[in-house]
Amino acid sequence: MLRIILDIYRDPLVNMAVDEAIFRYRGNVDYDTIRIYMWRPSGVSIGKSQDIHETLYLDCIERYGYIPVIRPTGGGALLHMEGGEVTYSVVLGRENPIYNFDIQRSSIEIAKGVYNALYRLGVEAGLSGEYRSSGEPLCYFRRGSSDILIGGRKISGSAQLRDGDALLQHGTLLLKVDPYIWSCVIRDVDPSRFRDKVVSLSDLDIDLPLSKVYMELVNGFIEVFGDEYFYGSLSSEEVELVSKLLETKYIPFIEKIGFSR
């Protein structure tokens, strides 16, 4: 059974706390979850193994009014522009067959939800299927097996986290991008190289209502996970865990680097 949460714009710290709470609580429920959401204000996230000072320009992030956050998953840095992307998170329990695949294959199977959505939106895309180890600081400059490409340029990437009870996969779908702003907040990002490697729906002259993008993502993931699903929201236990994670992990982190929320 799949729970579908169609969420709204949320603060970057809340977004990460919510996804982590769903992941941590998965062993207590008998359903998987897909959550689709956006960001307000804009956030700049890094993978859990990255060093924030070596990866980001914190002074520029603060000047723009963005909020930095460390994702519970790995991968490279990302700018989550308000209105510039739709993000998904998928949490699967160990009883889901996809959980038993290795990381690369499971990542591909989950990312097929975005591939299916693009197909339904009339966009011709392909799945990378190829993994290359890379020290690139920017997620969209790395090549992962679950990347979704259009004309060789990346429109969607993902990162995954596992424990004994569940897996969490984050992924994005770019609606519009400004390479200059990305280069202002993430180190070693050349705008010209960015244009060669990254594409958004706006770059393809595709302008769709958000409701249409959301619903085709839902339909795309239903094709992956099956038609046993329900629309839901966070449980009271998950809400409590979100609050705890904010108080003990996410807010103390940005306070430590001198940001206020």
C-alpha cells in the first residue's frame, strides 16, 4: 500500500525533517510513502558527506535570503529555487521488492516515476543507467544511474539512504533554472558548463500548471508502485518526530553556522 502526500511549499529545514521523520517511522506502519513538495524560501542543500564551508558560498546564500540545509541522503549540492523545481521523496519498507534491489537498480526503479511523468507530459527523456564516481560538488554535474536526461542534459537526479527498516530516496524535477544564481551559491559551478549539463522544462519552452505536473508525477509513480494507494498526511507521531528533529538537528545546525530562521 502506498500513501501519497501532496504537500505545499515548505521551509527547507521542515522539508528535510519531514522526509527524515517519514523514513525513521516507516518500521511502525504498513505502507510506503511518496511525498511531492516544493520550497519556500529557496534552500541550498548538500549531501550528508559534504562539508558545507567547502561546498557553499554561505555569505551569498545569506544575502539572497536562502536557507542552507544538510540532507539525510548523500549526493551533491543543490539549489532548490522557490517555484523552480518539484521535489519528491519516496520511503519504502523492506517488504517492498524494490528495497531488495541494490542501490543503483532500486534508484532507477524509483526514478522511473519521474520518467513516466515526463512521458505523460509529452517530454521525450531517457534514464542514464550509468554511474560514475565523481568529486563534483554540484549534484547536477555528477552522473548517477537514476539520472533522467534530455538530449544528454540532466533534468532530474536523486540520492538514497538506507537502514534496516526502510530506504529514503530524494529526487527533483527542474521547472526552471538560472545558472548564474547557482554559481553564486555553490562553489566551482561555471554557468556555461551548467548550461551544457543541465536542462529544465522552461528551457524546453514547456510551461505547465503545477497541478498538472503534480498529478502526472503521481500517475508516473503509481505506474511504478501499483494502484493500491491512498492520499494522506503525516500521522501525529510523525509530526511529533518532525518537531524533535527540527529542535535537535536542523535548527541547531544553521544556528551553529550563524544563520537564523
